[in-house]
Amino acid sequence: MNQLSNQYEIAKQNANDFMKDGQISAYLNALSEMNKYKRLMNAVVAN
């Protein structure tokens, strides 16, 4: 769970950096990566 939350925070920071730099496609990819880790964390909690 710690590893998933760390990866989520890294993706969140990347998304913020990409948005500041105006890299929209990279920003959207980082958002989808954040969504993936969020779903995995929810699955771990549910089990």
C-alpha cells in the first residue's frame, strides 16, 4: 500500500509539473496514471 501511495504522489507531482509547463498530453497521461493507482489502492483496501 505504501508503494502505491508513493507512486500516486509521484504521478500527482508529475501532473502538476506538466500542467505548469503546458504539456497537455503528458498531463493527461499523468492523470490517467493517478487514476490507475487510485483504483489499485481502493482494491487493496476493499480486500
